[in-house]
Amino acid sequence: MPKEVEIKVRIDDSRAFTTRLRRSGFRLVTKRTREVNSLYDVAGLRLRARGELLRLRKYGTDWILTHKAKGPGKDGRHKTRIERETKIADGSQMEAILRALGYSPTFRYEKFRTEWTDGKGHAVLDETPIGKFVELEGPPRWIDRTARRQGIDRGSYVRETYAELFFQWKRQTQSSAKEMTFKAVAGSRRKR
């Protein structure tokens, strides 16, 4: 089964991080690209209750449908999930199909993503409405080695999803934002 193994790390200085990546032999795969994600679930949030995720993503001009599920075994310091993805020709039609099957959007989030690789794994810089994060995805040893080379200690690894991070941020800031979009988060800051 296709497995996704990753960690996130919150960062402050994206320019310094990308400089370190270049110096470590990483090459740019995808320039800074806008990404809009919608999570879908059925009544009673049964997918979420089982630890699953169904996501429709618009990444630049591409549409991607993703299903994630908990993998066998226990997570350690890395987040491990079974992941299946496929490109979709028409995102609007896919959304209509999902709704016809009883799925409805439960959460929306967006970010700007820049992707890098060293040929063994991926490092992505995500600029979100609630801060900047780096995701390292690849074999566990590669993740730990790459993190160490980038000055990241294991204690700063983040395993939460962006939805979980958003709701933590919302509790901490008492924001009224309902979704993790730049407009919603900016609007909630103006109202306070």
C-alpha cells in the first residue's frame, strides 16, 4: 500500500530555510503555487472518526483527489498514513459527484506551497494563514537526517494535520475564522 511518512515543522525565516536547502543539494521542483483544499465527509463525520481524510485539492491548475487512512502499527515521531491520490480532470464535476454520493465539505484551507527534492525525499515550504511550515516527506531515516542537517531538532516535529493546527490556533487566538483561508483569517483579525 502507498504510504506517506512525514513531519511538519513551524519556521519563521523561509528565505534562510530555502538557502540551507539549496546548499544541501536540494533542487526546486515546483515554484510557489497557490493550493486550495476542501475536506469532505459524510453525516456524523464518520471518516474523521475512523482517522480517514477525503480531500479535493486545486494545486495551481491541477485538481487532485486524495484519500488518507491510518496505517498499520503505531505512529512514532513521524506521521505515517496510507495515501491514495489521483488527478481529476474537472474539479467542479468531482465536487458534484462527491455531493451526489452524500459527501459534503467540512473544512477548507489554503496555502502557498514550494516543493524541493534531493532525489530521496521531498521538502515543501507551506505559507499558510496561520504561519509558515516545512514538511519533510520520505523514509524515516531520511527525514531525521535531513531535519538534523537543516538545524531542526526532533522536539520541534509536528504531526498534526493543518485542520488540527488551525483549530489549535483558533483556540489560542480566540479567532472567529471558520476556515483556514487567507481571507477568513485576515477578516477575523480585523474584527477583534
